[in-house]
Amino acid sequence: MVQRTVTVFTDDLTDTEGEDIATHTFSLDGVSYEIDLNPDSHQLLLDALAPFLKVGRKSGNAPRRRGSSKRADGPDPIKVREWAKSQGIEVNARGRVPRDVIEKYEDNH
């Protein structure tokens, strides 16, 4: 028996489905909101907020996007993996190197 998971993207405003739906975030009075919108609905939101955005002040920083970023202060993951393999420690070839493996590497270097 095969099991299949299907993801359906739905616009929260119009309840329409589509592949062009994206999640947008905004905050008001200290409360953050997420909403899934197609490009037309997103434009409606931008148009509705435009007069307020034009005269408002930005405060704080925009949320950081999660992505693949290297830690500037940590050891090179490639070297840590090579060292771990030479020590007989199993580590995945991809993804984050476990903290305990990094600590052992740092203790030996």
C-alpha cells in the first residue's frame, strides 16, 4: 500500500487554491500575524496598508530569514566531519554537525 501526502496551498482571504500562494507576515500593536495569499490578495493587502506605511516609522529589525548560513566563529564543518570519521565517530554527510562532535573536535585542536 502506498501512502501519498498532498499539500494544497489555499489563499486565506479568497479560499482559492494555487501553487502561487505564499506566506506573508506582519505585525500590529505588538501582535505578529501570518497569512497565506496569492499575488492578487497580497497586492490588496499592500494597497490597503500603503497610506500607513508611507507615513509610518520602521522600528526594530525585520525577522531574519532562515537559510544556510555559516557560523563565522565555529570550526569548518567539513574539517569536523573528516576528523570525526578518522576517530570512528559517525556523522551525517549533510546537515548540522551535532554540538557534542564539535566540542570533541575543539577539545582535540
